[in-house]
Amino acid sequence: MNQRVSLFLRFLKLGFFTIGGGYAMVPLIEREVVDDSHWLERSEYYNTIILTQSVPGAIAVNTAYVVGSRIAGISGGLLAALGVIIPSFAIILVIAMSFSSFRSIPLVEAIFRGIRSAVVALIAAAGVRLARESLEVFTLVSAAAGLAVLLFLNFSPYLMVLIFIAIGMARAFLAHRRGSTK
């Protein structure tokens, strides 16, 4: 099968499981592009996730584009991104057109509660996998401190990102001055 078609179809399939947003998709995308298709090595995938979190936009769409363009050029990136977008767009359109007529049905409420649980599990799994890839003590302690500050203090997430960028730059500068690459 043509790589572009394969990219489109794999990301189309992923798009049907976008429940909970892009972060919930991180482990699903990982399975497709690392374990099943072998398009990327695991470390390349984690670097891709870090890159796609650094730019504006939905992480699933950004990741699809980066992976697709890496595998099959710009057209591959566009097809992968389109594949991941189409199901979400169609599902949201159908839900938006009919949500008010079925949102108070107990079964629908139960389904949404179940989906919430799955989303929390998928996001937690993505966080644990990314943490495992970065077993550096400083990174893990920094992430834990950042989580605590966000959960227990009314701290701006935007300011936190800027602070961590500054800390990362300072560490890189100091490491460079000492002749280290870490």
C-alpha cells in the first residue's frame, strides 16, 4: 500500500479515538507509529511529542503532520493531519446537531462518565511514558514541583512554561560552559 494512503488510513483510525483530546491520543499514536508501523523509533516519537507541544495547535494534528511529513513529505503530513481531523469533525458535527435532544438520557450520561475515566487513564499513561523516557532526576523533580504548584497554588500555567523555558536555557548554557552536553 502507498505510504501516503497508509498514513491517511492509520491517522483516520486514530481520529475516531480522539475522545478526551490530543493528549489522550499520545499512547494510541505511539502504538501506531512506533510499535505497529515502525515509522519512528521510540526516542524519535518522544522528541516529536515534545516538538508538537511547543507549537500552537492541537497535539494530535501537529503530531500527525510531523510524522506524516517525515515519512512522506509535505503531502504525507497533510494527509495524516487530514486523517486525524475528519472523524473528530464529523463526530462533533453530529453531536452538536443533536446533543440537546439526548444529553439528559441516563444512558448517555453514563457513557460520558465512562469516557471521562478512559480519558484520565490515557492522559496519565502518556504522562508516565514521557516521564519514563526522561529519567533524569532534575526533569522528574521539576515536573513534580510544577504539578504541585499548578494543583495547589493558583499559578499561571503560561508563566510556569516561561519559567521552565528559562530554567532549561540556563541549564543548557551552564552545561555548555562546563563542556558537557547534558
